[in-house]
Amino acid sequence: MSTSTTASVSTHILDTSVGRPAEAVAVRLAARSGRDAAWQALGGSATDADGRCKDLPALPEGTSHVRLDFEVEPYFLKKQADAQQDAPANRDSGAGVFFPEVAITFAVQPGEHYHVPLLLNPFGYSVYRGS
């Protein structure tokens, strides 16, 4: 059992539509110290070539809730542009991105580590507490 007074958070993103990590997705981290407390923006990072954020800010002591905000629209727009460049005859109608961002909020306990993977595709997503 850990004796730390804070929780820690990590995440990664897998694009399930291609079975590969989602690179260069901006991730912002916020925390609060109670259900009714105001959110405190802590900073952020971006996913690396393996889809992982290895340098998210530390959580302050007393954190009870965490929010991860994933800016997925630029990732999908770049992916759409790359696909159109490779095969211009198959251009989409330009409908845009269905989920331009994904916000995940979860409760934490001091001393615990929370790894929260995001499984992402153009029309849906799933998250879970990993290890």
C-alpha cells in the first residue's frame, strides 16, 4: 500500500479504426478537491508516437476528481487530409469530426495510480481504468 498523499494519472490513445496509436493529440489535465469545488487547470501534454502522454502534471494534494480533455479534432482532420491526398477520388463529403473533443472525468484516491486509456475512432470512443 502506498503512503503517498496524492494520486497520479497517465493515459494513452489507440485509434481503433486503424489499430495504431494516435500521435500528437493534445491532452489537458484539470483537478478539483471535492464534488462541488472549482476545476483547477494543471496543464497538459500531447501524445507521442506510441500514443502515450508521459509528462502530465502532478496532481495537487487533496485531489478527489480529475478531468482529462482530449483535443481529437485536429488528429482526425489531419488523418482525413492525408487520406484525401492518397486517394482523392474517395473524398468524404467534408462532414467534419463527430466528436471534436473527449472529456473524461473520474474520481481518485490518494496514493493510487490511474491509467486511463482512450480507445478512439471517428464515430465513437471508449475509456477504462487500465493498469
